[in-house]
Amino acid sequence: MTPVVVSTEGPLRQAVAAARRKGNQVGFVPTMGALHAGHVSLIEKARAVNGFVVASIFVNPTQFGPNEDFTRYPRPLERDLDLCAGVDLVFVPDVATMYPPGFQTFVQVKDLSNILEGASRPGHFQGVATVVLKLLNLVQPDRAYFGQKDAQQVRVIQQMVRDLNVPVEIAVCPTVREPDGLALSSRNQYLDVNQRREATALNQALDKAEEMIREGERNAGVIERAMVDHIAATPGAVLDYAIAVDRETLKPASPFRGTILLALAVKFGATRLIDNRIVEC
Amino acid sequence: MTPVVVSTEGPLRQAVAAARRKGNQVGFVPTMGALHAGHVSLIEKARAVNGFVVASIFVNPTQFGPNEDFTRYPRPLERDLDLCAGVDLVFVPDVATMYPPGFQTFVQVKDLSNILEGASRPGHFQGVATVVLKLLNLVQPDRAYFGQKDAQQVRVIQQMVRDLNVPVEIAVCPTVREPDGLALSSRNQYLDVNQRREATALNQALDKAEEMIREGERNAGVIERAMVDHIAATPGAVLDYAIAVDRETLKPASPFRGTILLALAVKFGATRLIDNRIVEC
């Protein structure tokens, strides 16, 4: 199946409305393109539950900081469309369609946006929340699909949808990994051979932290220290943060129990990778 | 007709969905209660065009400043429900329903929110934009109705709906006035007898400014000065602002032509009144 590709609001709304009139439920997979098996797993999940599946490909400028990789972010559109074979409709707007002259409205999910990724990337989650809300309003899906790989993004979007009463179900899908454990990311292609080999340290540090919790450790500082030490012992890796927090608030879990999010961000040269693990205890 | 009254999300969504299944379009009139003939005119407009009409009554705490009249804002619920006789469904949520624990998401319409009313009332339009978006997401109307009396609010909501691709038509209805020209407002009841008499100065100042434009005046400063002088000559009146600006941007129109918004804010004691006029030139 070759998906229909549209780039503007009118044809998008018409196509979705036509699918609804035929009785379909609508699933939506928003992406920034540079698709990999993680995105394909989201499409497959959407395909399994919804009669009509929409994907979007839009490298959203408002979620990149001034010194980030917006201009060099990969945009392999033809390959992306091939990977959208399981999709009915692909929405590929240009920047002027999403942010026309005079655009000035932003969504802020306050407490969740300024910590962790948000501390390293000011304005990032305001850009994410705003573009996701725009896309949800354009597509009006029954369900939207996001990867657990971006754990904080998931929480920001869940909270936004709850707080603003957006009528959509947010489906969170497991992180897809390379055989050696590296979480798939469009940014992995920036890594050189040595960095690529050492990048497995993120997943290994999470393995170690998860094992500590399973063996009874309940001191967040001790768990975080183990992740810090593992990254510190990795050549070429520079730690940004390593945390063991409450999954809902992204703040210290006290007492340390319930659903714990282990998460870390590590730089290899200019490339910043993130990964995470959820552990019940 | 006595409207159905609901106070929570589930029954609201069910009632609207049932009306839609019967083929109705949905009109929505959001209010803070203390209804007057201005609100009733919005209900009548909604009634004329939509098969199903929803009104909401919610005194929204997030649009009041710390020193404003949130607690003493009038809440005559029984009388309000009588005035909703033309409505099918009235949504009357409590504060905890709209802002549950953990609530943290806000919508900012940046350029339009910090000037005029926003300069005098920091955070006001963030509160307005956020609650209106929540209500639009809860009701999902085809059309929502607002009064031109709150000219800046109208622009903030129009801009938010455009920027966030909210699928709703915003209908703006003319200001309703007392026989002596005072614009109807829930806050007029705060005025004492003398203040009530002098409050016609707002409409008179707008009359004078409109006449100047019709007679060819194109200097915004001269027009604004005439409004300032008129209010200065009014006993008990303290001017906040008087402006002649571009209706779309709320900024100086240069050249001075097209759709001009004349607007002013005046205090009588603790009571702050606003009024405006749109003039094509």
C-alpha cells in the first residue's frame, strides 16, 4: 500500500473526514522523519487497532535550541515514505504551513518541562507540546502513538492532553533496540564507529540500575551513582544526567517505590543520546 | 425549555455526542455567569444557527489577578440558569474539575497578551486562553460565540484558534448596551448611582473618536487625546488606557487605515470598565 501524501490542512481534514464517514477510527503517529524500526513499530501498533492510520513527518523548528541540529537533522523523505507503507495518509507540512506569519501561541507544561531534558534544552518541551497539540487538532485522531524512548516527552504530552482535555488516547509503545541494546534514534547515525560501540553504555547502565532495584536497593542516590560511574568508565562518553525518579512527576520518589523511571542523557562528541527504563518496585 | 445541567466531563461529552448522532451541529457560549442581555444575545445567535446549544458557567480563577475580584465576582446561579432557557445543556464545573491536582499546562498567545488589558492584568489572557481551549476541547463545538465587548479577548481567542488549528468557528457578536449607551457588563452592578451615571463617558468618548475618524482625522495620537480628555473631564473616572490601533495586531496602524479598534479602560473606584468600537477607514 502506498500512502497518500498531503502537505496542507484542507486536504488533510478532508481525507480524515472521509475515512471517518466510512466508520473508521483514526490512529496517528507524529514523527520528525528519519524513520527507523522504532517508528515502524508505532505504525504497526496504530495499524492493528485503527481502520485509518495517519503519520506526520515534520522537523519542528520550535523544539530545537539555537545551537542544536535543526538544519542538519536528517530528512530522508523518500526513504521515510517507503517506511510509511503501512500508513493510509502521510502529512508532510512545510514550516510556513505550521507557523504562518503572525504565529504566536505556545503551550507550556510547566513543572515537567524545565527539568532533565528541559534543563539542557530550554524551550524544547514548549516546542514539542505546541506542535503536538497543533497536529492533534489537525488530525483529530482517536489514538496517538509515542515511543517510551522519549520518556519525558511522553509525560509532557500525557499531562498536556489531561490538563487541556484533549479528546485523544495517548498510546505509549516500548523502546526498540539494536541487537547490542542501543535504543534506536534518528541521531545514532551521527555516531562514528567508536562512539557507536561505546553508546551501548546507556543501556548497560540502565541494566545495572534496574538490577540493583530488583535486588532491593531503595536509595535513589546509590542507584544514580552506579549509572554515573558506568558512564564515567566509558571512553568518549560525557554524562549530562542520570536519575532514578517517580515516573509521573519526574521528581524524587519518596518513599522510593511504585513506578520508577531510570533515565540518562549522555553526549558522545556533539551527539546527545538518551535512554530510560521503567521499573516497578 | 429547561436546559440539562451537568458538572463533569463524562456526562457533558455523552450529551454532546448524543446530540451529534441525531445530526445536530453544536454551538457553544462560554460564560463566567452573572448573565445579562449581552450573554442572552450570544445564546440567541447560537440558537439560530445550531441544532444543539451548550453554555458553560465557570468563574475561572486563572484569569483573575491576585488583587482582583475572583472571590466577590457575582455568582447568581439560579438566575443564570433562568437566562439559559434557550440552551440545551449548561456545563457548570467546579474549580477542582477544571484544575485538578497536578494541573500545570497553560496556553500563551504571546504578542497579543501583554499589552492593554494584559499590561494591567498580568496573566489574565493566559488564564482566558487556557480555560477557553479546555472548554472547546470538552464541548468540541462547531461554533463558539464571544462578545465584541471584550475586544482583546476576541483577538486572543481568534489567534489561539488559528495558531493551534483548533477546529471551531469563532463567532463575534456585537456589544449590547443600556439605553444610555453603557456597554453591558457583569461588573456594572458594582457601580454606585453616581458612578453608573458617569460610566456613559466610555461610550461617549468612543462616539467622539469615531466621529473624528469619519470626519477625516487620521492621526492616532489626536484621536486618543480626545478620548483621554473626555474621560479626564468625567468626575470619578480614572483612565487606564485609550487607544486607536490596528484591530488585528492591537498595535499602531501605520498608515492609519483599514480596520481600526478604538478601545478604552476606565476605573470608577475599584471597578474597572472597558469598551470599544470598530471603525473602518
